[in-house]
Amino acid sequence: MTQLRNVSLIGAPTDIGAGARGASMGPEAMRVAGLAEALRARGVDVLDRGNLAGP
């Protein structure tokens, strides 16, 4: 089985369809929590492409 070595992170901040306000902060919360750093520590090349623009 081939292991994943390259990952692009793309945030999609939106509250549309969410049951609670604040869902749009999810992508930033994952950044603050260190998602990219945790993946890098496991040998994954990570490119954070920022957030998509949307409603």
C-alpha cells in the first residue's frame, strides 16, 4: 500500500448549512491546533493553501 506523502490543506470557512454559528472558524481552529505541524512530524509534506472565498 502506498503511503500519502503530500497534502494540501484548503480551508472552506462557511456557516451555510451548519446548525450552530461559528462553524466558519473551523479551518482557522485546525491551524491554531497545529494540524500542519502534526502531519509534518509524521513525514508528510504539507502545503497550506489558505481559505476559499465564499458566502
